[in-house]
Amino acid sequence: MENNELSFEKKLESAKAVLEELMKPEITLQDSIKAYEKGMQELQDAQKMLEEATLKIQEIKAS
């Protein structure tokens, strides 16, 4: 479980770093698109981890 938590934390940190990159006024359009795609993928991965954790908790509660 610790590896998943670390991965989840890293995904959120990465998404935050992407947001900070997107806020820079000197970023190019092309770099903005790449950063946006990366950030969205990180957030989707983190969301999937949360959904898996929720299912696991529901299974534990049910047993």
C-alpha cells in the first residue's frame, strides 16, 4: 500500500508542477499543450488510484 500512496503523492506533485509551468507567461503554445496533456494524465492516474482504494475499502467494510 505504501508504494501506491507514494505513487499517488507523486502524481499530485507532478500535476501541481505542471500547473505551475502552465502559469508561466513565457510558455509557448506547444509547450502548454504538452504540459496540459501530462497534467491531465497524472490526474487521471491519481483518480484511478482513488477509485481502486475506495473499492478496496468497500470490500473490507462488506466482509
